[in-house]
Amino acid sequence: MAAITFTLEELLEILKSNNLLHKQIVRSEVKNDCIEFIVDTKMFMLPVVPVSLKYISYENNVATFEVSLGNAQFNQALGMLGNSYQSKLPEFVKLDLPNVLVDLQQLLEHKNIKGIQIKEITQTGSQLTIVTE
């Protein structure tokens, strides 16, 4: 068993340095216990959208994150459009708005990472601890 603790800033830097953020994310930063993104929508009426992603829980290999957009109108629009985006997501990511569910075991397999079984993930403030079996 092993445990590793990252700050959200460190995790964000890992994502950036490995080009794991979508091209439409033009800016990202950590605020308190959330990662905030500015997404370039490439739409005339709504060129950029602020998005906040917050870790909620980990159970049965699935990490749950809460996603929220800049304001109530954005969040309502996300709810209406959410199902249309599901088909564009990898098979290990599911939308259950306002939550995003990520099957981490499937993600690890997809990335050809073997020998890691995540037992637990906890967050205290801006620190995320991952415990493996």
C-alpha cells in the first residue's frame, strides 16, 4: 500500500505538462478546493465560459467531481446540453450533471497503466491524497 499527496496546483501542473487538458481550455487555476477553467467555446454568442471542478468522492473505482459554470444561467444551460456531450466523452467518463463521474480503473487501463489499484482518495482543502492497494 502506498499514499501520495498532491496539492491541486501540483495536479494541475501535471495535467498541463502532459498536455492532458483539452485544447479549448485557455486558462486554468486553483482557487481554494476547486480547479477553475476558462473554456473557449468557439461560439459567437458565448465565446468563453468559466468552469469550476471540485472533487466530491471516490467509491467503487469511480471518482465524482462537481462541475459548475460561471452563473445560474450557465448551469441551467449545462443541464440542458449535458446529454448531448456524453457521446463525445471517453467511455470511462459519465455525465450525471452537475456531477462528472470518472471510472479511474478504466482510465488507468485506457492509458496502459498496470499494477495500480486505487483504494481511497481524500481531499483536505487543496490537498488530494491517493491511497493504493
